[in-house]
Amino acid sequence: MHMNFLFSIFFFPKVIMSGLQQGMALLISTFHKYSGKEGDKLTLSKGELKDLLTNELGEILGKSNDQTKVDKIFKDLDANADGTVDFQEYVTLVACLTMLCNEFFTKK
């Protein structure tokens, strides 16, 4: 069963979610799809982040096996330098990428 479906059943039973609410639920479920495989279920390890970037954002970021790039992204995201990427740090990445995409598509 897909995480989005489970999320909507348990947190919003019989509620029709707006597009923005669906987007929020998708952000949450995507994070938890990858978190916790290598440790804390509330954070992403470097390996989990690499899997998420490759599988979910590969078309935007380019599918790369360059560990140096992954290390740099991880270091930049890990704002509190605890060796993991938490949900807030992940959302910061998605927000920044969304702003860049918006700029790209709204250029005249």
C-alpha cells in the first residue's frame, strides 16, 4: 500500500485534500519512504539521501554516481552538522529547488 494513501486515510479520513495539501502529504511520505533504512527513522543518512535524490529528483539534478557531489549536497543540507538530514533540512532542499524551477519556468 502506498504511503500517500495510508497518510491520507489516517490523518485526513473522508476529507478531500486540496492540491497544496496533497503536495504537503507527498513531501512527508517521500521523506519517510527513504528515512530510517540505515538508522533513525526521522532522519536521512547520506546513503538514504543519495537514493532519494537519484530516484525522486534525478530528472532535475541529473543521475550521477559522483560521490563528491552527494557529499557536498549532504554537507550543505546538514545545517546542524549532526551527520544526518532531518525533515526541516530536507524541506529546505525541496523549497530551494522549487524556487529555482519557478524562476526557470517564469523567465521571459
